[in-house]
Amino acid sequence: MKPKVAVVVFPGSQDDCDAAWALGSVGAEPVMVWHAERELPAATGAVVLPGGFSYGDYLRCGAIARLAPAMEAVARFAAEGGPVLGICNGFQILCEAGLLPGVLRPNVQLEFVCRDVRVTVERTDTLFTSRCEAGQELVIPVKHADGCWFAPPELLAELEANGQVLLRYAEEVNGSLDRVAGVQNSDGNVMGLMPHPEHAVDSLLGSADGALVLASLVDAARERLLAAA
Amino acid sequence: MKATVLVRPKAGILDPQGEAVESSLRKLGFPVGAVRVGRLIDVELETADPAEARAQLERMCAELLTNPLIEAAEIELESA
């Protein structure tokens, strides 16, 4: 069974087609959802918010996109326990929407970073990393100007205690606090990450490690749909 | 009524943009201390009541204009 995974497309989204292609390559049926839609397609098993520069990154990255009608549907889906993955700009949108903790700020070096980076998998008992091995180092590219994740000290301590940091940079990339590359919400069904797994699904592209993250999500989507059937 | 919202990085929050401007000003020979970079938002409001205007602007800051994790806002109302 090919689970349906909705890819939300905002004005300024850029990696929506890559995300759809990559999801298809790991066994999903990707469905594009325009930001003005008020409902997700019937039998959606998971949602991906892709990378890009929604609304030109005006005001703050993700601050305008989180007001899109489709985001209300995504918030309802998340509240029902549906798996939601935000990649790069998608991560920024989820933080601004309050669906994920923290905020993404300009890179500490004030430069756009575009290269393969190493990230360490902190946990594998999650909807987003189940195909990975504990402590596994993944090579996945980043390309962002605002990837410096920040949370106040008390929030950071809570997230670390709850094990909500799923991916951590194994090298200095952007000044991200505690080298956070990806976090999930306290319920464990919403995750955001700055690296682009959809750009690393074939060794011809330099790495296929991103496929592990996307395939984990597709597994979760399939399980959710089978459980509902 | 017109208003201006000044958005600044909160005290204690690292401001790399401010630091870059600070070091550039020093390179130009200006003897400056710390520089912080924020954002200025001019808003025209329909209401003429200062209390109502302030209340609206505070809601705007909470819902969109600032991210309270990292930014603090100061509201200035233009006196008629």
C-alpha cells in the first residue's frame, strides 16, 4: 500500500517537487496541496512542509506562511496525531506556527550555508528516524541562511530532558544551540529539520542517507492509514 | 492614528547582524560600543483612541510582528 503524503506548496516553496519525487522513491504517493486549500486530501497519512522561501522570507522566515489556510488543516492533522515533517523553511514555518519549539535565526556567521553536513541520530524510537540506527551519522545537505536554532535555556533543558532533539550536527554549521539540527514536539508526531533529506535519496547525489528519514515517515503514514482502516 | 513598532533583539540574545555592523563602523573609524540591529514597522490604524490603538498593536506584536522568544517590541503612538 502506497500511503498518501501531502506536500504543502506555498508561494515561494522551492523544494516541493524534489520532496514529492523523493517521497515517491521511498514508496509514498505524494499529493501536492496548494497553501490556499482548507482541507488535506482524504486519507492523507502524513504531511511534509517543504523547503524554500515562502513569502520571500518577509518579516521572519515562516512568519507569514504559518497564516495560510492549509496550515489550519495541518494543525488539525497534527492535533489528531498525524505525522508532520517540516524541512528547512518547513521547519521554520512549524516553529512560527507554535507546532514545534524554538525558532530559527540567521546563521551566526551571517552567510548562506550550502554543503553536505554530518548529523548524528539521537533517537531511533520515533516516527522520523525509525529506519536509522542509534548514533548513526547521516550525511545530508543543508542550504540555508536562517538555520541557527534557538530556544531559551529553560525550554532547551526541557527538550533535552524529554529527548526531543532527534538530529544533531556532528560539526559546526550555523551556530545552532546545542548543535540542534532537528527537533520533534512533545507528542512525537511533528518534526522539523534544517538538512534536506529529499536531496539525499540516491548515492548518485552524494548520499542516500536522507531516504532513511523519509522512509521512516512513509512507514508512519502507512501504519496510521492501516490502523484507521 | 499612526504608530511605530520598534522590534529589537531581546537583551542577552546574540545579534550577529549588530556585531557585523559594529565591527564595520569601527573599520570606518567610528569609536562605537555595542550595536544592535532591529526592525521598524510603521502602522496606520483606523482608531483614534490611543488606548485602543495600543491594545491592537500589542495583539499584532503577539500574533505576527514579533517572535517573543527572541524579540521585544516597543510601541510608539504618534500624537495628533
